[in-house]
Amino acid sequence: MEDRETADGVLGLVQAYVNSVDLEDGTDAFGDPNTLTAWLVAHGLMRQAQPGTEADLMHAKAVREAIRGLIGANSGLAVYPVDVATLNGAAAASGLRARFGSDGKARLEPEVGGVDGALGRVVAAVFTAMGEETWARLKLCGSNTCRWAFYDRSRNQSSRWCRMASCGNRQKAKRFRERAKAT
Ligand SMILES: [Zn+2]
């Protein structure tokens, strides 16, 4: 099986967050509040695992799908107000604010800790990633059942599927069947 393309740095973090669930087979790294906080710690978004709640879990998943929605814009899809509202809500709940570090560089940092703070760091990562040229290359797979966030390395940024061999061919076969039915 060919590997799906992954991005580096802050864009890679955003990509990993969105792809923490495989919509096709249902595997979810955020299976319960504990696996969620373990994931957040492992990715440097939380200092130490604090017990999460079911509400945290729902919030983390809502933020994940909202980011997936915004990435869809890079694939020519519409941006939904509910996704925008979810991300604005996560930014507000974490108290994101501009901070200048001792290195003289500016960053967005949450005021609160816990899962809300970690989700604020995810929103900050999206904010930073959007300011980079590579943002437009982060796309959603065109297969409706997949919707994996993949990094488009093609020279003219024309890739539409995370894996041509599986998703691309399946989508083409589906269209072929629909055309055959229509005639
Ligand atoms: Zn796919």
C-alpha cells in the first residue's frame, strides 16, 4: 500500500489532529477521555495527562471536524458557519492571546490549562499553519467515505485523493456506475 503524504512542522500537527480518526474503518485515537489526553500529551499540547471528561472528548471531536471543514476549503468545498463557530468557541474557551517569548518571537498561547488549553494550542497551530504557503496544499480526500487530510505534493497542486490506488479508483468506479445507471 502506498503511504499517504504527511506534512512537517505545525501543518503536520494540524494534519495529525484531523487524521486521529480514520472515518473509513472507525479507528479513533480519541476513543475515550484517557486516550484523548494521552494523545494531547504525546503531541506536546498538554504538559501531563490530566483526567479528561466526556464533555472534553465531545469538544475535541467537534474541533477536529471543524478543522476538517476548513481544510475542505483547500479542496474547493464550502466553509460552514458551524465549523467557524466551533473554532472561535475553542479559541475563546482557552483564552488564546498573543505572547512574545524570550526568543523575541510571537505566538498564540492559551490562558487556561487542561483539555481546553490543549484545544486552544490546536487552534493556534491552525492559525499559524494558515499563515504559511503550504496551507493550501493540505486537502481533504475526495472520497466521501474517506475525507482524510493529505498533503498535496504534486507540482500543480492537483491531487484529489489521499491514495490514488484505493480512494481515487473507487471514486472513479462509483462515477462510472452512476453514469451507466443514468443511460
Ligand atoms: Zn482517501
